[in-house]
Amino acid sequence: MARFIVEVMLKPEILDPQGAAIAAALPRLGFAGLTSVRQGKRFEIEIEGPATAEKIAEIESAAELLLANLVIENFVVRVDE
Amino acid sequence: MTLDTVKSALIDANQVQPYRELGLRDDEYARIKSILGRRPTSSELAMYSVMWSEHCSYKSSKVHLRQFGEKQPKTDALLVGIGENAGVVDVGEGYAVTFKIESHNHPSFVEPYQGAATGVGGIVRDILTMGARPIAIMDPLRFGPADASDTKRVLPGVVAGIGGYGNCLGLPNIGGEVVFDETYSGNPLINALCVGVMRHEDIKLAKASGVGNLVVLFGAKTGGDGIGGVSVLASESFDSAKPSKRPSVQVGDPFAEKVLIECCLEIFAEDLVIGIQDLGGAGLSCATSELASAGTGGMHVVLDRVPLRDPSLAPEEILMSESQERMCAIVEPEKISRFLELCTRWDVTATVIGEVNDSARLTIEWENEIIVDVPPRTVAHEGPVYERPFAEPAGQKRLQANLPNSIARPRSPEELRMTLLDLISCPNLADKSWVTNQYDKYVQGNTVLAQPEDSGIVRIDEKTGLGVAISTDVNARWCLLDPYEGTRLALAEAYRNVATTGARPLAVTNCLNFGSPEDPAVMWQFERAVTGLADACLELGLPVTGGNVSFYNQTGDVAILPTPVVGVLGVIDDVAKRTAMAISTEGDELYLLGETREDFAGSEWAHIHGHLGGMPPRADLDHERRLANLLIEASTSQILSAAHDLSDGGLAIAVAEMSLRKRVGARITIDGDPFVALFSETPGRVVVVVSQWHRNEFLALAASHRIVTHHLGVTGGSALVVADNFEIQLSELADAHQGTFPRLFAGTR
């Protein structure tokens, strides 16, 4: 069995209202010196069998189709060792 | 990249500039050079290109839109007319109402959720800018075929975006339209309407007056959102071969906007601004040049002071950025500390970025160098004006001669029954609850009527019950067949819808969605539509208070159906006396008001059979006015139990909708050809429900307004019965009506 991690983040130039709200809340809770927060999504996907190049490509196309909105988001796929 | 300053524009006078890539034509670039007496700096080029784009300058539409002013009827109701962010009308009791529709078509195709959400945000800021508290929104939407795969991508995202943004703002969404047609496949129409209310004395205008007054930018920080969005995205149709032109999408933050609304309203209440402008398309370029142009005439801005979300932005990009939730105000120096104090209280970033002067120039500096030095009027108000050629399309006569007579008409009772089921379940006529249930219709507690009623009504004064009613309409198929008549019919329908609920129509707004103005056939449709609307408004005595033009709505060479969405605003003195559409009691009398003729060209029945041709009906505005007066008077006297306008699908659909609302059936008798009686779409007709006690009073009133009445039958039972023809149980009708949207769109999100 292999496990993939897909991390989806808004593209750097895209406004992240949730991240901004968190960044504004942290100092109020006493966490000083944090300059920026960006919030994203993390997916853990398990498959039967090993993580072949073919499987990685399949996960990547799944991410393109469903997990990420490529108009405003980027993603990375990696194998969880 | 080195900084391009006014100084370097003089030294390096012959530098080659990418004006064509920015959408400017050779003659437009030459004109900029002659205005400035030198080549523009790159920042100036950015400003001119975006402000002279079709979207901002209305360069193709201006010559025709003048008719709205020239043909404006005499009215005391109009407080602010065309040219400001939105028109304002007097609704009595010291209240003024402002309303406007805008399009956000292209951004919503690229990124449905954010495109639609920022469309709502933009129109809400326009209304706020007039000094009003936004009180309701509406969304007329048009998509490709309901079963097309791209519609399944676009529609759910758009609906969620409108709901997400509007619901977070706490604004009720009280109506709109959802229409499907093949021509919108690659180019959906996402129009957004907002209405706001204020006291007369609170009206604010977008002008920068008074030497020494301060220019304040407040709201969200500036990022790289939608750079080039206006000039590139909104003015050129999609071309899949050019992905590089895709700009970064604007992302909305409704909570930031909500705070901005409350902050602005407090600032207005303390009378702290001289002028105000929201930042929408073309961002700071637009706000600074429009404010300066409409005021004392000069302004100096220090661009380095603009708070940035992305510090790597170049000055050209800061000027073009379309970051959302930003406003620009002109504040007197003695009031600035209080202004900033209120902004701090609301946690809104506010920065003094410049000053009003009498130089008659808009100057902008960056790192101590002047990068913009222009006469502001040439940017904002004196852009190019085109007399685009227009000509009736070659196939227009052939289209009009192609009558829907070749389609086999239902004859037997069973065929008529099936026709009703086919129509009431077709996507254009099916129940839209799947869409409208995602919108908060009742937040703030002032919603009196909302979708699917004929018009949306919100109360504006709790003590007196004063309210406003709004409806938006257009049958774009009629506009294709005859854009002049089709647009008059759109106005007639919106007008009738407002009157049907008991409100008196007062003012008109519009959102004119068309194909490419460079196509003479499209320009002909546009010219005919504007003329039709201006003529009809004059005949009905309604001023056009503003509007929006969206061109380049096409996929490849195929333009959308000409879609001039017409919005009518009405006033109702006491919302408790409004008339709703539902049949609610048994034993009431049903009457049809108005004459029925054979009108199937451009009808929904023809549409579901894949036919579009013939001549639309003619709008009889004298009849519409008398009908409206009757409906308003009957509603005010409380003698109507219900009323519903007949439109797509004709009488059968109207009565079915009235019965389905509260599940009270009806038994009706029809004269003549049953197919024509049941499904013809002759305009100027309304079904009313009157109790036996009010029947004589109503008939006398109808006669006094010279409106023909036909007794249809009585209410009651659990079926819709068409005597001597067929009957359908309401449960079967409901399944057909309500099943379509969930079947098409459930699970698409």
C-alpha cells in the first residue's frame, strides 16, 4: 500500500481571506511577529500496491480535475514515505 | 524594469510601446500622444488603455445611449440621473432609492464562484457609493443548455458564489432569472442588481472638489487581482488559444465588504466626505481620474503610499489592480482625523494618498518621480466615441418569415396534457428553488415577496410600510427576432410584473448584453434595442436611471441572443397590501385580463421544439398602462386574492404556478382553440383571483380601466382541471415542475 499527500494552496498572487483573518486573529491571542498566513488543503490518498510513476500521474490528474481549482490554486503531489 | 517617468518619456520620446497588446488602436494611441504632447509613460498608457476600453468608456454604445437622456420623460422622481455610479429616485416620505444592474459575464466564465461573488460585491459598492444602505440584490442569469457539461461546471459555481457573497453580507436575494439557451454556452451572462435606500439629504456624488482636500484610499490592500481584467478580459471574447491573456482572478472577501459598508455608512452619517467612488473595473486609474474629472479638476497622488498586499507590484500594476473591497474618498483636512478614527474602529485600513488641487492635471508620483501627468477628463470622460456601422443582418427577413407553423401542434386532450407537463418541467420554466434556496431571501426581516413571485418586494420603512418592488425581465428570443419590439416587450413585462404585485412602476435600469460591436449585425441589434427601450420608457413615463453595457459576449463568431435585461423599480405605499401569486382559498373566481392571440414565435413551446423564427407580438403600452393602473388600484383596495403575470408558457403555466404555490387547484374553462388558449404567449395578460364578495367591485373597476376580462373558472380541489380537455393532479404537476433542477444539478458541487 502506498500513500500520497496532495497539498493544494491558493496561488501566491490570489487573495486568501481566510489566511488573512487568521493572521489578524493571532496577534489578538498574543502571538506576535507573525507576518503572513496562507491557508491551504491537504489530502491523504491511499492506494493498493506501490507508488509507481503511473500512479503518481493518476493522482496528479485527479488533483487537476477535482482536488484543485487550477484557475486560482496550485498543488503538489508527493509520496508519503 | 526601469521606472518610466514623465522625464524619461520626454528624453526617450520614440520608445516603442505595446499599446496594441493593451487593446489600443493606432489612432487611439496617436490621440493620447497629441493630448499629452509626448509619448505616454507606461503608467499613463496603462491608465488610458484600461479607461478607454469598451467596458469603461462605452465608446461603441455612447452615441446610442444618449437617447435615454434625450427621450427622458418629465418626472419629479429622478434625483440623480445617468452618469453617476447609480441613478437615484424619490420614493416619498423623504426616502430615496438607488438601483443598478451590472454584468460580470466574462470573469464568471473563467472562475464561476469568484466571478459571480465579486460581481455581487461590485454592484453593492456602486450602491453604497451613492450614500445608500444596500438592502437587496437580484441576479438575472443566462447559461448554455441545462444538460451541457460546461453548464454543470458554471451554474453551480455561479449560484454558490452569489449565495456565498450575498449571504455573508446579510443581503436578501429577492429574485432574478435563470434562463438557458444554446448561444450562452461559451458565454454565460451573470448580471447582478442591487438596490439601496437613503434619505434625500444623504446622496453622495463621485467628485473631488475643494483645493487642499485629501484623497483617501480605504478598505482592502492592493494586490495583483484582475490586472488587465477590464481592458483584456471584459473587452475581448475568450480564445482558448491564448491562455496567456488570462489574468489573475479577483477573489472577494464578503466580510471585508460588510465591514466596509458599515464603516462607510457611519462616515456618511457624520458627513465626513465631499465625494466618494468605489474601486471596481480599472481600480485606482478609474477612481482617481473620475473623481478628479468631475470635481475641481486637479489631483496629486503619491502612489508609494498605497498599502500593498504584494510588495512586488509595479506602479502600472497598482494603477490597474482590481483588488476588491476598496473605496476612495475626498475628505476635508479638518475632518480627516475623525474619518481615520472611524476606519480604525471598523478595522479598515485607510491611507491618505493624495490631495485635490487646481492644476487641472492628475499627477501621480512614485519614488519621488512623476509617472503620470494627464488632464483627467481625457482619461475618464472624453474617451474615444465610435459611430460603429450597423446594418440589419442578412438573414433577418428570412428569420422573421420562418413561422413556427411546421411544428406539430397538440390537438387531443392527452397531447395538451403532455404539452403542459413538458413545458412546466423544461429547464426554463421548471421550479428554480434549487437555485434560490441557496440564497438568503429573508435576512434583515424586510422581505415581503421574493422569487418565484412576479416581483421582489422589500419594506423600507417599518412604521409606514413603505416598500419597493423590483422585477427584471427579457425574452431574448423575441429580441433576436425583432430587437426593437423585443426590448419594448421586456420593459412591458417588467413593468407589468411590478404592477401585478401592487407597486407603482417608477424607474428603469438595464444591463445590455450583446455580441461584438465590431459586427454591424450586432450593432444593429444594439441600436434597435436601445431605441426600443428609450421609446417605450418615454411612452410609459419612466426615466432610465442608469445601466450597463456588456459587449463581446460571443463564442467564436457566434454572438449570444441580444439580451437587454430590463429592470423596473416600483414603489408601494404599504407592503401589507401587496398581491402575491398563490391561489390560497377554495371557491374564489379566476379571471384572465387581456386578449389572447396566436403568439408562438419565440415562445418557450417553440424553443423546446428547437424552433426560433417569426415575428414577436407587439407591445401595446397603452394597454399595459391601463392594466397596471387596474392592478395597482385593485391591490391597494385589497380586492385581489392573488395575481400572476402570464409570460413564458402562457395561461396553462401561469395557472399551474399559482396552484402549486399553496397546492390549491383550479377548474378553468377555455374558449376557442385550446392549444392557443393554453400556451400562446400574447403579452399584456394577467390572471387574477377574486373572492365572490369582491367580484362585482373588481369587474366594475376593470371596465373603468377598459380592460377586457374573461371568467376562467373557480379555485379549489387538488388538481388543475381544464374543462372538456384534461386534468392533472397537482402532485403530478409538482413532481414535473420541481424534479428538473435537482435531477440536472444535484451532486454537481
